[in-house]
Amino acid sequence: MLAPHIKKNVDNLWNRFWTAGITNPLVAVEQITYLLFLKRLEFIDNERVKKGRPSIYARKEIKDGKEVEVNYDNCRWRYIKQDKTPQHLIDVVFPWLRDLEKHLAKTSTPANGIEAIGSRMSDAYFQLDPNKGAILQEAIEIIDALFERVDSVGASTDIMGDTFEYLLSEIATAGKNGQFRTPRHLIRCMVEMVDPQLGDHIIDPAAGTGGFLFSSLNYLLSKRTNPEQLRIEWDGTPHRVYGDLLTDEEDAIIHKGNYLVGFDNDRTMVRIGWMNMILHGIENPEIHQRDSLGKRKENDLLQSENFDVVLANPPFTGTVDSADMEASIFPKYSYSQI
């Protein structure tokens, strides 16, 4: 649960983007989440480097048959804080994000985990008006203030996640094409009733922003967190779910993230849901854009994997592409009834 002063700062952040002309709630959430993600990305990279893994900001690439060092330090959060201009994000940082997977394909070190962000960010653009530098500066200062203290006490994931959830609450209850943001207390209730276990393969075929997947993660972690450390908010939400009772093997399973799978038809929702899981500490979220009712493809997760748990609040209105429906699930005679 966010403290009142943090909520106030997030409200100010939302209002500033609104006054800058970004009046579509989903777009506003996406743009603010980009900034949260860039902040989190540097923290994740620092942890990777401590473990002896290569940095995504300074990589060796093969050019003309020779290995050369390529530096992307100007895409780090600490550099963005110094050059608080929308133009820097538009001209430097976001092109780097969009092409990151392409750059990493040239490296002598295979890409994995967080390095695979290129496929999610290949069409990501920062949409703040380049003339609104003061608003970006204020946004950066607010985000830094949110995490200035928590970075030192190990609670950054909690605050990152809570901030994201609070941002999502600003989205209207109902969206286009039957999209709804399922209330978090209902999600938590469903997860508790299903009682997923560590090692279960969990899927949400209509994942949206990843609420069911995050709640499942939180549930599993809460079961392996010291009760003296665990905090339950007034609405039942578990906090400080650090998973300190996890074995090394269990911790690897939890944070690798491939046991949590989500699909959604909406590209923006997929990107937001993917960043949501990153903000909650999952290293390589399996959230993909695809129609769960559509035809199966080669190497399709739905075709090749077995799932132990299905949690979803699917859209109940809208239209479907009958020509792309999976015939083994929906016989042709039933298309008109969907």
C-alpha cells in the first residue's frame, strides 16, 4: 500500500502528463511506465554485473570481423537525469530500446533474460511533446524521490509494483473491445481459491496488464517469506514478500519467470503487462502478443506446453476473426454463435 505522500506524487505525475496533452489514460500509463522501467532497468543491470554477467549498456560487438566495445551509457537512468529533455529520450534512448535486440544479436555473448526486451519494445515511442521539458524534469524528480529511500532498504520492488498498480487504477473501469481491469481483490481471491504451487505452469490467455500473473507470483512468494517479515495490508494484500525462505533452486524458478505465461491481443497491453512483471522482479516474463483463440503456430506455447493452472477474466464483448479461429476448438458451424 502506497503512503499518502507517495500517492500524491503519483497523482501529480499523472496530472502533469495529462496537462501535457496525453489524455488517453492507457497511453499516459504506458508513457509513465516507460520511465519507471528505465529506472528499474539500470538497477537490474547493476545486479547482473555484480553476478559477473555482461552489461546491456556496454557491449562488445563484432564489426568488420573485429570485436569492438560499444557504449550506451547515455541510455542509463543516471544520464537521463542529467539530460532531462524529451528530445534525448526520443532521439537516443528509445531508438536504443527499439533496436536493442538487434544490437545484441551482433555481440559475442548470447542474449537472454532482460536482454530480450527488443521484441517487446520494437515499436515503443516516447510521446511527450519535445517542448514539455519542464514536465519531464518534474516526472524524473518525482520518480527519483519515490525510490531514493527504498533502493537502500531493499523494498524497491514493492514500491515499484505498488506505484504501477496505483497508476493502473487511473484507467477507466471499462475499455474498448470488452477490456476490463479486474479488481485486484477479486484476482487475489481467485488465486487463493486455486492455490497454485511452486512449479505449477500458470497461464492467463487474456493477460491484459498481468494482474493474475503478478498475483500468482505474490501468492507463491508470500508462502515462502518469513511470517515475522510479511505484512498484510488492510485489504488483504501481502507486502514485503521477499521470499527469504526460498532455496536457491526455488529462487531461480521464481525469478526466471517462464512458469508464468500470458497472452493478449493488444500490443500496448502486452508491453505494459511485460513491464509490470519486470517491475515486480521477474527477469524474463513470458507475456506475448497473440490471439488465444486463433490458429496454433509452429513452436506455439499453447501447442507445445502443458499448463497446470488457468486464471483469466476474458473479454465478454467485441468481435473475433472467424477466419483465424482454431478449428480444433471452434468448429466452423459455431462461428456465428461467438
